Amino acid sequence: MLFIENFFRELGQKIVDFFTNPTTLWAIGKFVIGVLVIIIGFKLVRKIVKKFVNSKGMGHFSTTLRSFLGHVISIVLYIAITLIGVSIIGFNIAGLSALIASIGVTIGLAMQGSLSNIAGGIMVVGLKPFELGDYIDGAGVSGTVTDIGIFYTTLTTPDNKKVVVPNGALSNSVITNYSTHDTRRLDLEFTISYSADINLAKKVLLSCAKSDERVLEDPAPKAIVTEHQDSAIAMQLRVWVRNEDYWDVKFSLNEIVKTSFDQFGVEIPFPQLDVHITK
């Protein structure tokens, strides 16, 4: 028992001596200060960058460019604050910088795809094929652009799915921007039987277009014959609408045309097969 008591007494004294040693206290103090600098610095960076991006001085830049600059500035400041924090703790910044540089080269060789994404992001911001809020089709996906980052562009699909697309793939693909212009042409395909009156079908289609106030008068709606199919005549109704009305008008006119064709006796054919039996 005496041995155990002496052991814990000596252990306790060593712990007290360790934490009361000026060198130890100085090292602990530097560590705490360095960690606080990093934590507080990161919080300040988020606030400062947000205010900078939304400031009046940045008002003449596009929303897309401001968002991209915000990402770049944040990363640079995060790295700088981290280096300041570890230098306060006591690490050798020169050696650490060399280590980071060598690691960066290694990571760069291993992440060539990511570097192409950065280049793609710069091209997207510089060439401006689309901006935040635009509805686009590119790299095999469609959706509304909600964020343009350094590596990825985020889209939200019409059914509210989040799609993250690498900037490299997006910048190298064909991009269709449906939001560049305020108006858009809506093409609706219909078929009528060969026995139906084409002129009557045209009048019905144009009447349906004029019945919807969302259809623009200029350019005027058009009803045309596009093709002679095997068992039907293909027709197309072309109307111009505002971007925000596109899908609603499309669904509405499809329903109205079917009802009107039935009302005026314009037959909509369906595939038929004639079988001839030879004895």
C-alpha cells in the first residue's frame, strides 16, 4: 500500500510540475491561440466574403461571377488563416509550405480531372453560356442552375432533384440555354386521318391557340402539315409563349385540341393493320 501511495504521489507531483512549467504553459497557450485564430478566422471569412459578394461595388458583376469569386476568395483566405494558425502553434511555415507544395504537385498529378474542372469553371464564368437561375441542358442532364462552384455546377431538376455536374464535362459538352430569351416557340405534334378535312383541322388548331391568353399574338400561331405518314397526316401547331408559361401552355393545349377535334369531328387515327386472307 505504501508503494502505491508513493507512486501516485510522485505521479501527481510530476503532472503538477509539467503544467506549472513556464515552457509547457507557453506551448499550451500558443496552441489554444492558434486554434482560436483558425476557428474565428473561418467564421469571419464566411461573413466577410458574403458581404463582399453582395456589396454595391460588386453590383455591376453578374450573379454567376460573384458566386464564383466568392468560392475562390474563400479558399484562398482559408488556406492563409490555416497557415497563420499553425505558425502561431509553432510549426515551421517554410518547411510546411514546402511540404504543402510537394503534396500539391502530387495531388495535382493524381487529380488531373479536378484541374480540368477548375479550368471548366473559369471558362463557364468567362464565356457565360449560362448564369444562375437559367434552365439549361448540358452533359446529359437538364435543370435550373443553382450554384456555380470551382469544381462543380449544381442543377435542380423540375422534379426537385439536385444534380452536381463536373465543370470540365459541362464546358466540353453542347449546352442548350432555355432562359437566354424571354420567349420560346412551342411546337405541338398532332395526327389526323387521310379522310379528315385539313383546312378544318388547321382552323381548329388556330382557334385553340387563340383561346389561350398566354399564347403570344406576335409572332402569330401557325398550323402546318409536316408529313404524310403511313396511316395519318402529321400536323404541327407552332405558338410562341413566355418561358415561364411554356409547360403549362403545352399541357393545356394538348387537352384543348383533343376536345376540339372530337367536337368538330376531326378524326385522330390510330395504327391499323389490314389482314387479307387468300384461299
